Amino acid sequence: MLDQKKVDIIKSTVPVLEQYGEKITTRFYQLMFGNHPELLNIFNHANQKQGKQQRALASAVYAAAMYIDNLEVILPVVKQIAHKHRSLGIKPEHYPIVGEHLLLAIKDVLGDAATDEIMDAWAEAYGVIADAFISVEAGMYDEAAHQRGGWEGFRPFIVDRKVKESDVITSFYLKPEDKKEIASFQPGQYISIKLEIEGERFTHIRQYSLSDAPGKDYYRISVKQETGTANPDGKVSNYLHESVNEGDRLNISAPAGDFILDLDKKSPVVLLSGGVGLTPILSMLKTVADVQPERDVTFIHAAQNSSVHALRDEVDEISANDKVKAFVFYDSPNEDDRINKKFDVEGYVTKEWLKENTAINDADFYFCGPQPFMKAINRSLTELGVDEAKIHYEFFGPKGNLLENQERPLSEVQ
């Protein structure tokens, strides 16, 4: 543990990190990848190009500095990041490399303001923070490898089926190449896929939510094809849609993630999804309908129109249960949608609609989708007085901030 003097020094840097944090982390990645380009085989290139990873790391460093004398407070955030690290294959030997270049970046950005005393305190503080991550991740690696059907690292799977679900979303059914048992998972979790794309210098790893219920002899992911050369996510999604076919091999990690449906509760649950955010939410819906058929469930999906609305038949089948209420929102319905009444509400999910149609005072809310959708849902639930402990959500990629023009709470930091 740090002595009080070093704790005070670290805490004194919090305002500086708030002001310069993203500049420091941007410089950090420049330095680290310049000296260790092999790490680009692990890190998400798209998140780097879009600046998401830099912002996420800046938030994590800021939180660590603020709570350096009580890291237990940020343990949930540590666990959340550790899930991603385990699924990517980040190991203890990577932490000294990260620490070295983070300290170099701090010194580089702050210049003379980064005194020897500050740098010494941060070097020791980083060791404490790194040890916390390594300890948590060690348990996750052990569990992934030794659970029933589990494995270490990446395991080859075969694309058993490839199914087009909408104009933009395709499902891939993955079975293990060795035909042995696979690990179960909790609804809401994801897997990592490691791809070697012809012509690319480095491998690409992407994390995709599992879109079916656990207990099958396969994993299913449902991937949105991201179009446009300006979108760096398109490189991997286009490869999966256009170049990966039934019978092909994909290397994947064991399921991970802490955005999971609490099946110990029996209270009402409201599941909200926007676009491809449907994938973890559908897994939750299918699971609760299967193992808790008496639990009251409200399922809400928002999309532009039916052409991009995936997996509707599966939801319709489940909503035949009188305990499940399902609603479809289209903000840009086409003529066929109107004629055949393919949606329930035109427009967006509003605070007023949620108040009138969901158990605001009793339910737990789980939601996933594009960031504007998530910001709107989070704002509505907060304004309706829903307890923060009953609000659960998942970002695709590094965690962003759902609160606009407000100080970021600890729960938002990743």
C-alpha cells in the first residue's frame, strides 16, 4: 500500500488528470504502439481510431487517482475491465509495458510540472493498481479454463450456420471444431473473435454479444454490417458478412462480461434494445422466458423499420406467453410497415411512454443500443426516479458517458 504522502501526491494530480487525461492517454498509445507494435494484435484498432479507447483509459486513470486510498470503491469497474482483458488475452507481462509508457506519457504531456516526486508516486501507484487488475484477472482466467466445457485463450470453432436476419444483421452459429462440450454463459455476456484478414499486418479481435439463450451446443452471434469507409468498424463486420461462410473456422475466447440478467430476482424486468443492441437483450429475454416463465417481462425494441429489424420471429414466439409483453418502435416505418401494422409505436421511446407502460417503481431495467438511444433511456429512467441500482446497461466497445453536461459518476467510468 502507498504511504500517506504518496496518496496525497496522487490525489493532488486529480484536477490535472481531469484536464489533460485524454491528451496523456493519446500520447501513451502513440508511445506504446511505437515501441511495441505487436500489441496491435490485441487492441481494437477501430476504438483507437475513433478515440474511444483513449477516453476510456483517461476515465479509468482519473478514477484510480481519485480513489487510490480506497480501490475497493472502484472494484466493480476493475472487474468490468478485467472481463474484457481476459477475453482479449491481456496477461500480467503486459502490465509493466503499459506502466512504463503511461509514466512516459505523463512526463511528456505535463513537462516540468511532472516533478520527480510526482513521477515516483505515480510509479508506485501504478504498481498497486496493476496488482489489483492482475489479481482479479487471474481468477477469471482460472475460471474460464477450468469450468465445465471451458478453455484457455482462443479455441477454434466452425461456422455451422450463417443466417441473414435483416438487411444489415447476419447470425453466425458457432460449434467447436473438436466437437467437445462448450462452456455455458450468462445472458448478456459476449465472446471475442480473433481474425486474421488477408492483407492486414495485425490480427483483429472483436467482441460480440451472444444472441441466443445458454444451454445449446453452439454459440450464436448476430453481427451488424457497418458500411462506409469512414467507419473503422466496417473492416471486421464486412469481413464476417462477405468472406466468412459456413464451414469456415473462427477462433473465439470463452464467454465473458458483467452485463448479465439477475435471475435470482423475481420482480418485473424491462428489457430495452435499439438496433443491434438487441443481441444481449434477446439472450436475456429467451433465458427469462425459459427459466422464469412466471416472471413479468416487458420487451421493447426500437429500430428504423422492418428492413433492419432482426430476429423478430423469435420475439413473437416468446411474447405468446401472457407474462411477456413485447412492443416495437419504428422511427422511420415504410409503407409496408404501415399497411401490415408491423410496429406498435411510431417514433422514439419516451419518458411518458415508459411511465405509462412499465412498472417504473418495481422493475429492473436492462438496455443496450446506440449511444443516443441509451442516453435517452437513461435520462428518462433517472427523471422518473428509478433507483440507480435497478438501471443496467451495456456499451459495445469502451464504456462511454450516458450523462451529458454532468459530472461523470463512478459507475460510468471504464
